[in-house]
Amino acid sequence: MDQIARTTKDLGNVLRKARKARNLTQADLATLAGIWQRTVSNIETSASGAKVDTIFDLLAALDLELHIVPRSKMTPGELEDIF
């Protein structure tokens, strides 16, 4: 599952898709990550203001990792096709 996330909203969408792909509710994911369900909801709708530690807790709970790579030169239309 390779996804591009360039904004906090993109990151929230990626996390939501990963959670749903694993048939987890927000409450299930919150329990796995050791955070509140409301925090999962807030991050999925817009990760703005989320602590980096919390994002990493969610990634670990979803068995995902973060890769930092140079930004690709995709056009906005190509990005929309990914999501």
C-alpha cells in the first residue's frame, strides 16, 4: 500500500483507508494505539495539530511505516487518481 501524503488531510485519508482495509473501527484502532477514539477521528478528518508521537503510534498499530523521499513531480490530476 504505497500512498502519497503531502498534507495533513492526505495523511488522515491514508490512515482511514488503512484502518478500513483492516476492518477496524476507530475505537479498535484507538485501543491498539493507546489513544482516544476521538483522537483517531480528529486525525482522520485532518491530522492538523496531531502530535508526531501519536501519528507514529497509529502507524505502528496499523503495521505501517513512514518513508521520507524526495517529492515527485506529479500533477494535481495525477495525485487525484491515486486517491
